[in-house]
Amino acid sequence: MKTSIRTLCALAILAAAAGAAHANSYYIGTLRPYFVNNALYIEETAVNKGAVPACVNTARNLLRLSLDPASNEFKEQYAMLLMAWYTGRAINVAGTGVCTNEGDETVLTLSPQ
């Protein structure tokens, strides 16, 4: 019985460590959304961030919504970004860990702070 409990504890610790190693990037602060050539870019203005993937182009420091612009989810996320920008409120962004060809990380989720 003790061996089984030890084995389960060891597996739980390994699973937690593996999850931490693959944690999503995060951006918390104010972000400025803007469109260029029908693409929505999200510029970091005053952001604390962590676990940013190596594929991010640090000369640009931009984020992108990966959703279809015609989808309701895209429109909701864009509205949330605009509201946060115009009111000066911070927003929480989780990244996917995947970047566009330009080196902009794509957004997984947005939530107000």
C-alpha cells in the first residue's frame, strides 16, 4: 500500500512539473488594439508578462487574435480590448505559445482585471 501511495505522489509531482514547464504565456496590463490591412494588432503599452515564447519578435512586441474576424468570439474579444483601452483598465491575456510568421504571439483568452 505504501508503494502505491508513493508512486501516485511521484506521478502527481511529475505531472505538476510538466504542466508548469508548458505554462501559457501571460500579459497583464494595458494593451492598445489597432487594425492594419484588415489585421487586428494588439500593442503592449504597460504590461507585465511572463513565459513568453521564443518565437516572439521582441522588436515588435505585438499580439494577435487568432479567431475569424467574422466570428462572434472575435467581436467580443475586440470589444473587450477596446473597452479596456478607452477606459485605461488593465486586461489579462493568455497566449497560445504560437506565433504568426511576423513573430506576434496569438491570443488564447482575454479577461478583464
